[in-house]
Amino acid sequence: MSFSETDKQDKGVKVLMSKFQKDYTQGSVVKQLISFSLPFLFSNLLQALYSVVDMVVVGQYVGPVGVSGVQIGGQVTMLITNIVTGFVVGATVLVAQYQGAKNNDGQKKTISTLFTFFAFVSVGLTVLMILLNAPILRLLGTDDISFNEAYNYLLCCSFGYIFIFGYNAVSGILRGMGDSKRPLWFVAIATVTNIILDIVFVKYMGMRSLGAALATVVAQGLSFVLSMIYLKRSDFIFDFKLKSFKIYKDKLNLIFKIGCPSAVQFSITGLSFLALTGISNAIAGTVGTTLLGIGQKLNTFGILPCIALSSSISSMAGQNIGAKKYDRAKKTMWIGMGFALALSVVVFGLVNLFPNQIMGIFLNKNSLSGTDLELYEQCVEIGAKYISLCSFDYLFACVFFCTNGLATGSGHTMFSLVNSAINAFVFRVPMAYIFSMSWGLNMGLTGIAAAMGFAPIVSAIIGVVYIQTGRWKKSKIAVTE
């Protein structure tokens, strides 16, 4: 039997959907959540790993000065990445809800708009950041000991923004379509490349923090290029031809409507840690930012389950909300929260059982002398207590992230924004200041750690109350357009 041209196109669409698109509006929620979130969890684990590797390698071969430089420079880069991730959330939610509504044209136009918009913004941002690197570091109170390390790291990372934008766009789109496995492949390539190049550039070529940044940029670039080649050769829904790169005003408006609150939300998190960097610099200079960096990197691992399950909840709930299956969307959130908490408890236990051994992974005194050795000894003196206090964040963040995940999947990103702002600037930063420097407490650096650990409690409670009210069920997106 011969197919007409239309039949062939329809058949091709079905094949395409079976390869990249998954339907999460029916079947076992538990099985689907596990199968969807595990690749995402491993992907985030690998991303966290190649972020942490920079600090570990520099810490082993350069010392606290290098760790401080990577922390400060990396914090600014992370702020940019967080903003990008926020806008990608807008596209992910759109793609997921278009998926639930079976609207392929809406998906294609959303993808085209995101790629085109990011291409222009990434180039402009690179130029801007090259000009502003030094003033930003001075504004953060970076001391002279760490300034050169932080400047070199940040300057090099500025040339990699286009790769950060591109990789996050690809991953967000695929996850919105229900595919969490291919992003894992791409980030695995970046991780392995980054680890190898970190050792080559820092240990053998003596490039210090600059080498760590260069390794990251090269790894991200390779991952992005390979992901583009793979998708183009796999008959992806978007063909990557020059004429296909267009900005559709209605889709851009929707991406902004959903993504702007998330971008602000993620940037608020980044800004709060920049504020903590400033407080740490004021209290103890290089020692303060070194411990903040180590504590924050460990937190990256501790809240990985929360982030992975939150994003999985957003994508899966988005499809179910698009299909008007609200009870199933809420069930997905509760199951995801349980998984996230179970995994975070394990990390919490390890940090509190082996704090000294974990500090040894980041800092090694064997190759240090003089001022570097003195800084090392100051870090080790309170390091175990510092990371132990930070670890309480892992537990409360599970509730906070997962309730935000359901709100985001329903398009209510403004709630996620407000709740994150409360966590960051009503509690985390004020608590850090009060505990460390004022009201007679004078806890010093451990006050900052306590603020990081206990700040999410109130936002977790707010999230649960909001979900129970059912306000998230009121749709913010017309997915049939």
C-alpha cells in the first residue's frame, strides 16, 4: 500500500514524537517520575561535579587563594547562568503544556523563538561582562590576595556564555518534550572533558584559576556543538536551518511571561549568595570566601535531588495540567517530594559523619607554604562546623523546591519568585548579617553557615499552604493557541 505525501508526513510526525516526546498524562506516576527524574538527577550530578572539580583541583594545587578566586568569579558566572535557566523554564513549561495539548506547531515556534533570542543576548552579554568584570569584583570587596585569581577566572568564563545559553536551551526544550536522557549524554561529555582539562591546565601547565575556567568553557562548547549535530541529524522538530531562526512575538511574550519570574527568582538566589560573598569578604577575606565556596559547592550536591525532582515535577505536572488532570499533577509533586527528601537525608548524613574528610577533598596543605599555609590552617579550624551547619539546608529545601516545581509547571512562576525572594532576602541574607556581625551574636563565619542552613524553613511552609489552597489550578497559559 502506498502512502500519500500527507500520510508520509503524518507517519513522520508519529515517529518523531515517539523518539523525542513522551506522554506523562497516563500510567504509573511513580514509575514515570523515577524514569524521568533519574537521568535529570544524574545530569545535574554531572553538572555539579564539573563545577566542583574546578574548585577541588584549584584547591589541591593552588590553595585557599585559588579556591577564593574560583568562588568569587564563579559566583558571578552562576548568577548569569541562573538568569538563563529562568528563561529556559518559560520555554520548558510552554513546550510541556503544548505537548499535553498535542500542539506541535506551538512547540516548534517556541523552540525557534528561544534559540534566536538567546543567540543575540549571549553575544551582547559577553561584551558587557568583559567590560564590567573588574568593577564587579571591586564592588564585592574582593581582597588583593584573591583579586587576580577571581578576575582571570571570570574573564575567561565570559567567553563561554553562548555555550551556557545554548546547552541550557537544548536541555530545557528536550525536558519539556519529556526527554531527560539525551541532556544527560551531553552533560556527561562536558563533565569528562572538564575533569581531564582541569588536571592538564591547572596541575601540569600551572595555569591556576585561569586553567580551571578555560577547561569549563572548552567542555561546555564541545557539549553544545555535539548536541546541535546530534539533533540536526536526528530529524528533530526544529531543523536548525538559518531561515528557521525566527522570533515569534506571541511566543516570546509567553516565554517572558512565564520565564521572567523564574529568571528573577534564580537571579535572586544568585544575588543573595553574592551578598553572602560580600559579608564573608568583610568578616574574613580569603578565608571567608573559601569556606563559603566549599559550603556552597557541598550544598550543590545536597540539594541536587530537590532540583532534579522539582524540574521533573514542573515538566510532568505541566503536561497533566495541559490535559486538565490536576489531581495527577498534585500527586506527582507529593511523590517527588518524598523521593527528594529520602535522597537528601543520605547526603546530610554523610556530611555530618565525615566533615573533616570532606574538607580534605577541597584543601590540601602538602604543596602550601607561607601565607597560603596560614590561610589553610584558618579554614580547617572551623571548616567542619561550617559545612555541618550548612547541611540543614538539604532537608528544608526539598519541600521548598518541590512546591515551587508544581507552581512553575502550572505557569504560576510569580508565586515561585515571591517565595524564593522571601527565602533569600527576608531570611538568608538578613540572618547571615545578624548571626555573624550584629545584635551581640557575633558568630562570625559560622553565623553565615547557620543562615544558609535554616533560612528555607519559612518558605517551605508557605509552599505547602499555597499548594493546599488550589490556586495553582487556575491556568496562566492558553495552550491551544
